[in-house]
Amino acid sequence: MTSPAAQGRGAGRRRALGARFVFLGPGLFYVTVFMAIPMLLVLSYAFLKRGRFGGVKMEFTLDNFHRVIESVYVSVIGNSILIAAITTILALLIGYPTAYAIARLPRKWRNLALVLVVLPFWTNFLIRTYAWILLLNSEGPLNKGLTAVGILHEPLDLLYTRGAVIAGLLYAYLPLMILPIYASVERLDNSLIEAATNLGASRARAFFTVTLPLTLPGTMIGAIFVFVPSLGNFIVPELLGGGKTVMIGNLIRDQFLKARDWPFGAVLALIMVALLILLFAGQAAISRRINGRGRHA
């Protein structure tokens, strides 16, 4: 016969499991329905053949993976990675000093500065992209202004170039770099920097030996937040690139909506997911190493 103490422990465990289900249930349901099941569908489509009139045919094949290594698709993937990497580096060069400056503002001004950072998100993404078309056009204010002051003698072809695509992506995702870095810098213990300077380190050395390593996890998160959506974006290359700059996001969209080749589109989508997993794995490994050094210091 079960003792009253054992019965009490069993009832306590059941209540704890019930409480966990109440709190975790909605999140697990969301992840299962909107992430796990769609990913399983994409994974299954990648090994099937294209239907005669689109869709999929229930026949196993590996031809979709062989097509990915064709030179035209390798070129598109490489170009996409290059553009996303350049955008991420520029966002880091602009975003880190901005986030650091905001974190060092008086507290009453920080919220205002953060509102200004996220203010572009209050406007529709397409409207912001069309604004860049007007700005970079040969008859736009940028070319007219440079011509009026005598810097240019004739308008530059700024629109429908790789530079225009990078500028549009940078403008769109720069706040996603600033906010994680700001959170890391804002939580930084200033006493560590003071200790480094008291021990004879210059401000530059204190920054590179204390501030930068401690804010590296937030910096890497910001880099991922910029790199991944830049890699998969198809609106900015379509509008600001004028169809001349094709990225993997455009390729995936065209396979699903125009060519109706769902299996090949699924393979391209899996490449995006694989890159995302590798990036997060690298970020987690570097964070563990930094945390391990901090504990042993």
C-alpha cells in the first residue's frame, strides 16, 4: 500500500507537470504547427519529383540536390552570401558605435534614441523600399543635389545596381544590429573597465580586452539577425536591383510561384535553414567559450 508521503509526492509531481503543460503548451503548439510540420513538408518535398503541371509527384529522387551544384545556382548562392556578408559588415561598422553611444547617453535620452532607431519599422517595408527608388533615381534628390553643388557633372547610375541592393538591405536591417549590441553594452559592468584603466590599460586597450569580448555574444546575435534576412530577402533585390541582382530569396520565390518547381524550391529553402543552423551553432560555441573564460578568470 502506498504511503501518504509517496502519494503526496506523486500528486505534487502531477501538479508540476500540469503547470508546465499550461505554460509550455501554447508555445509547443505554435512551434509544432507553424515550424516543425512545415519543415517536415519542405524536407519531404526535396526528395520528390516535380509534377507535370506543378506541385509534386510521389516519386523519390535526388536530382534536386544535383541541380543545386550547377554553376548558375552556385553563382546565385555565392552572390547572395557575398551581398549579405557585406551588408552585415557595414551594419556592424555603423551599428556598434551607434549602440555604444546610445548606451552611454544619460538615461532620460536613451529611450528617445531607441525610439528613433526603431522608427523606420513603423512604416511599411514596401513604402520604405520605394522611397529608396526615388532617392537613388537619376532624377532623384541625391543626384540633383550632387549635380547642383558641382560635385557631379552628370547623374550617376545608382539605381538597379548591387550597391543599391546593399544600401536597401542595410537600411532595412540596421536596427536589428543596433538593438542586441545596445542590450549587451547596457548590461556591461563599468567597474571592469575602471579596473582595467586603473591597472594601466589605455582606453583603447580596455575596449578591446574588456568591452568587446563581453559584448561579442550580442554582436554575433545582431550579425545573425542582419545576415539571415538579408540572405533571404527578395523584395529589395527585385525593386532596387531591377532584376539584375538575383539572390537566393528571389530564386526560392520563383521556384514556388513562377516555375512551380516545389521540390527544387524546397532544396534551396533547406540550404537557407542549414546556413541558419550553422550560424547559431557557431554563435553558441563562441558564447560558451567566452563564458568559460569568464568563469576561469
